[in-house]
Amino acid sequence: MESEDDMHDANDSAEDDFYSGGEAGLAASDDGDADYDFADHDSDDSAELISHRQQQNYSILSEVDIQRRQEDDINRVSTVLSISKPEACVLLRNYNWSVSKVHDEWFADEERVRKVVGLPEKHNEMPNDREVTCGICFESCPRGSMSAAACGHPFCSTCWRGYISTAISDGPGCLMLRCPDPSCAAAVGQDMINSLAADDDKEKYGRYLRRSYIEDNRKTKWCPAPGCEYAVEFVMGSGSYDVNCNCSYGFCWNCTEEAHRPVDCATVSKWILKNSAESENMNWILANSKPCPKCKRP
Ligand SMILES: [Zn+2]
Ligand SMILES: [Zn+2]
Ligand SMILES: [Zn+2]
Ligand SMILES: [Zn+2]
Ligand SMILES: [Zn+2]
């Protein structure tokens, strides 16, 4: 899992471009429900080439595909569990975007799941007074200008905006935001972000949400090619890890290094480690030695 974390950092700048890049209309991917055909892989090369199309065990996802899939998943969970879309989104994020995991956990013990992710079944209203005290700045404000999560703990809009903004600038953890009351675990979902946060924070939150859908999902990864905007969804347990991205980069889905079949990932990582150590030695030699006085070579 370390390699995934590394990828987050490495991809940060690339994705900023990614999400501001408008429509990436080059989607060449199939819908998720395509019929995959996992033939055995010990066939000879020519046979494998011919059958390559139908045994492809991954799909390349463009920005548009990613957004559509995420919305589909949220809609599905929202419909099946009869909860709001922002609630479905909180649930999916907590279970790493696995629809089946959400369904399994929910139907096994809904009460426990609601508690863990902070979605109380019964929504509490704010105190029914004309003026309500904010739990952060302790000012009394008209009830109508205050907001609360499902728990009913009231905060003024200035305090909410500050609270949300701090969480968003702290990173993708804002996707699991809870009520500001330290003793309360009620979830703060995208609906509240959209009604309370500043515009650039709403945008950032949306970007984190889409990134999370790829990065926290066990079935998907970003293509590691620099500047590439595509993600790859891989069907686990389906033989070769070789992936050819629409950007033409070929890589191993398992270790995200350049495609290296038939050598296994562990051997490749040892080899890369050895190579980088050697090139560091070489840099040191170049930096610390004088050219040979006779032939002028280092
Ligand atoms: Zn306040
Ligand atoms: Zn609360
Ligand atoms: Zn790519
Ligand atoms: Zn590999
Ligand atoms: Zn010499």
C-alpha cells in the first residue's frame, strides 16, 4: 500500500491540471458491464495477440467516465438503502467506494454502520428558539442563520465556513468531516459543504471526492505516466497485470512500473533499487572527480 501513498503525492500536480482541463472527450473505454473473457494465458504469443481484445481485463477511464461511475454508484446506494445522495456518498467513502461492501455491512447491521460513519437515523432539530447560540463563537444569532448536521448542534455560518475551510486545506480527510462539536460524530456531507463553504472550497472538495474514487478504490489506479489523465480499473485475479493506457504508456497494474512481463514485480523492484543506487554512485563520481588530464574524460 505504500506505493499507493507515494502515488498520491506524485500525482498531486498532475491532477490539478487534470481537473481544470475541461472535457477530456477521448473516452475509449467500455462500460463496466462488458463481458470479460478470461482465457488461459499459457497460449502462445500469436494466439494471445488475436484474443487480446476480448480477454482485456481492465478498462481505461477518462475524467468523464470517472465522474459518471461515481454518480452511478452513489445513486445506486442511495436508491437501494433509501438514503439521500450525500449520505450515500459518505457511506461509500467510508467503505472505499465498494458498493457491495456498503450493501453487505448495511444489511448485516444498519445501526452499527450508521454509528460508525456518523449518519444517525433520526435527525435532531436545532433548539426551537428565535435566537440560537453558536457552539464555537458563542454568539447568539437568529435561528435561520444557523446550520447543523443531522445531530442538530447549531453553528453560525461564519464558524461553519472557517471550520470547513480548515478541513479542506488539511487535505482529503475533509471527505470524512464530522460535526464541530468535539463530543459528536455526525457526518458533514457534500450537501452541507455546498451550502456553507466558499466557492473555491466547494471546488476543491469536489476534486478530492473524484480523486478519492480512484485512489481509495482497490480496483482503480491512475496511469503513472507523467501528465496522463486516465485511470485504470482492473479486474482482480485475472492473470496478467499488463495494462496499455490510452496515452500509449504500458505499465504493470500491480507495481505501476513499466510493463515487465514475464519478470515478476519483486524482481523488478530490486532491479530498480539497484539501478538507482548505482546511478547515485555515478553522480557522486562525476561530481567529485576531475577529468583525466590526458584524455579529458571523467
Ligand atoms: Zn459562530
Ligand atoms: Zn453534532
Ligand atoms: Zn496513461
Ligand atoms: Zn509489476
Ligand atoms: Zn584517461
